[in-house]
Amino acid sequence: MTPPTVTEAIRDRRSVRRFHPEPVPEHVLAELLELTMQAPSSWNFQSRSVVVARDPAVREALSLAAHGQRQPREAPLTLVFLAETGRWKEDLDEVYRAARDNGAWDEDFLRATATSGIDFQRDLDARGLGREYAVKDAVIAATHAMLAATALGLASSPMNGWREDQVLRAIGADHRDDLAVALLLSVGHPAERRPHPGRLPLNRLAFGDRYGKAL
């Protein structure tokens, strides 16, 4: 089967609630994760990670943490997207080295990132915004995962209703105070076909230069 184009994947993607139990093949999962982590991030610090929950006991715990939603229980895997709020404080030499080796950043930009980028993150923390920015990075990655899943012939279900403390406990991360749960995304082969629910017209959602001004 020919993979869909990006525009086709965007138009075809649906949030499903029912999944077949058959597992996602390892090579498909590897491709899904690789595409997911191609997502951009602030300063390329990549302040996000993902836990792939496949163990039935872990998925059951995630279902309970999500107020009994069936998707984590039924889908063969659920991706838990985490915001790594302290990533910028770690040794970032690997990030800098890759950017240099790939010819993406010159020495001036490397120095600027290692100073201005860190100062930017430090200022965010001082203003209580560090978590928010890391969550944004994680959600961008989750959006990539949804489109990648569609392109790979899978379906997904993003979930935003859960108890964070219970999710962190389910994945064994409740001892960490530098992690925030950004999104749960159940992935698998769909057991239902959902029609497009429709969207509001663009003139209700897109404006020119000023909010409310017609394009």
C-alpha cells in the first residue's frame, strides 16, 4: 500500500475509541517513534520523552488514571508523552555535537545557543513558565506521532483527561519532580471507522493581522 501524503494523512486522521488487540510490529513501532522524535523543539534541547506502554497491567493502570477511558486498555500500546522540565540543565554536548557534525549550526550559533538558550530557559523557570514550554515541545511531538501513525496504517486516540499523579505512578516515574505529563496517545489498528465530525468555517477560526479581522 502506498503511504499517504502529508496532506492526505492530515485529512484522513481520526481519533478512534475502539482498537483491535493485535500488536504493532516492532519495525512499525520503531518507525513511528523515529518519526515522532523528528518533531522540532525549543532550541533543539528536545525537552520531551515518551514512554511506550505495552504491558497490559500498565495499560490498565493508565486506563484507570484516565477515568476509565477504554483506549489504553484496548489499544496494544499507549504513548505517554512527558515534558522534561529540567532537560536544559543537563549536559547538552550531545545536542551541540550533532548540530555541528550535521552542518546545521556554525560555531557562532553554537555559542549563542549555549549561552542565550540557557539564559532563556533560566528566565522561563524564574517566571514559572518552564513546565509550559516543555509541555509544548511534548505536544508537538505527539502531533507528529498522530500523523505518523496514520501514515503507517494505524489509528490513534489522543487523551487529555487523566490524573497526572496516577499516570506517573503507572509508568514508574512518580519519584521524579521534573516530569510533567503532556498527553496520552493510544495507538493500534482501528476496530471502528469514524466519519469526519466537521470543523467550523475558516472565517470563524482564521483572521488577518488582528483577532476577529477577516482575511
